[in-house]
Amino acid sequence: MTRIVVDAALEEKLTRSSEPLELCDEAGNVLGRFIPNIDWEAVERDRPKLSEEELRRREQETGMTTAEMLAHLEKL
């Protein structure tokens, strides 16, 4: 595989994203796609910790049906 070294400005743009990106030239032509290298251990470590009580409460929580949500959005 060929390796291309990016400058600091492009590196900053690439590392700010946590989702795949399309790389385009100035005319908008897609040159390729970039998939960031995500540190999943850091993501898991930084997730908010929920207590067992909060997890149980969320399991019991009822949500809206699709019809209820659409009706609610119609009112807005």
C-alpha cells in the first residue's frame, strides 16, 4: 500500500471526525474515502457510567409509538 504523509492542517481536519469522510478535489470530484482510526477503548472509557438503578428505570420507560410521534410533530 502506498503511504501519503499529510500536512498538519489536513491532519487536524481528518482527526476531528469520528465518522467516514469523502475526500474531494476543488471541483467536487471524489478522490476517495477516509475512515478514521477510532480508539474504541477510549470511547468506552469516556462513556457516562449508568447505575444499575438507572438502567432498570430506562428499561421500564415507555416511549411513543410512531403514530404518537408523528401526531406530536404535527402540533409543532
